[in-house]
Amino acid sequence: MRLAEPTWALGTRREPTPAPGAKPPLRRAHVEDEAPQLLTLEDEEGFRPRWQEAQNRFLDDPRGSVHTAGALVADVMQKPAATFDDHKQELEGQWSRGEQANTEDLRLAPRHYRSFFNRLLVT
């Protein structure tokens, strides 16, 4: 008897079909490229084998597999937060050192934040 794979193990993501005449959903390609990527290609390549391992363990150790998958998702979620923190420190670094921020820096900072914000919303 073959056991069915858990739904989280299928690894496919289906995009909803938009209604006729509806505006297409915002995609990554439409987001400004001012902020760093949330996950680099190297990050993805590091996380994918760990996901595969969690899936492969399911039949022998379902509880451990689910625990591993949950921990991995938490790790993946922490990566964009760390990226944002680094980017924020870079943007606001001169202010924390007591230096005066010029108007152009102040004008650009919200644009960078908006770009990062939009990337998070389409992720």
C-alpha cells in the first residue's frame, strides 16, 4: 500500500486564474529593483536541499519531518528580515553616527523602503 505524500510535499504552487478583464496580479518583475533581493540564488540553493530532506524523511519520521519543515520555514523567513536590517543600517547609518542627512538621502530612503515593502507583499 502506498501512502500519499502530504500536501506540503508536492512543491507546486498554482496561481489563481484572474477574472476576465481583471488586472493581472503584481509580480516580482513589476517591483522596483532598488532594494536587494529578499533571497539570493545562493540562499535558495541552500534552502532547497533542506526542504527536500524534510520531504524525504516524512515516511520514516513524519513528526521529525514536520518539525524540520517548520524550522526551515522559520529560517527562510528570517533571511529577508536580516537583509532588511542590513539595508536599513546602511540607509540610516550616517544618522546614527550623528552626521547630517542631506535632502537627497532623505528623499531616497522612503523609496528604498517602499521597494522592500512591495517585495514583501508580492512574496
